[in-house]
Amino acid sequence: MPTLTSPPTLGDLLKYEINGNYCRETVTLRGGASYPLGAVLGEVTASGKYILSPAAAVVGDEGAEVARAVLLEAVDATGGDATGLVLARGPAIVAKSALGFDASVDQPAEIAAKHAELAAQGIVARDAA
């Protein structure tokens, strides 16, 4: 019998949020990528669009190296810019295991730095069952 698996849900990611009307915002995600639920995002200063937050500054994407939000829904922006609902501020708690990072964020120190940047926004990443 095949094993059934289901994609992650908002309940897997978001463990606590004081008030959705305060903590959430709709943002523009830059086209050319598919963004998973739980993607850790940074804002490109020049355009105001959000992308996966890289480990270090990237020419042309300055500002995005600072994690500012967590995507609360999967968004396919491969065909162009798209809107997405994000957790932009806390108090809120998210599950560490449900967060998705840019490919350049692959070392424990880089992941810890992203967690700290989110904590500065009031978004606390915790181990969750």
C-alpha cells in the first residue's frame, strides 16, 4: 500500500499569532520563482518587492539579505510578480522545521542569523511538535 503524504499546512508553520489583522500583510513577490509556504523573505530596497532572503547582500537585491517576513501560503510567481500573504510582525511563533530558506542559507550560523532577524520583527522561531 502506498504511503500518503500531505503538503505542509498553515497549522504546521504558524503556532501562535496575537492578531491576524495586526501581524499579517499582503506583499508583492518578485516574479521568476515559486515560493513555498514558510519561505523566509526579505524586501528588496529598490523595488519594495519580496524575495527569498539570501545569506549575504546580492548586487541588485540590496536589503533582501535581512529577513523581514514569513510567507503564509505557497505562491507560484514563475510567470511574473504575484501577491502573497505574509507574517510581517509579531508577537508570533513559527515552527523552525516549517521555514524555507534561500539556497545560500545552508549553514547553521546563517540559519540562526535568519531566526534572529525574524525575532527582531517579533516572529520567534521555535522547535515545535
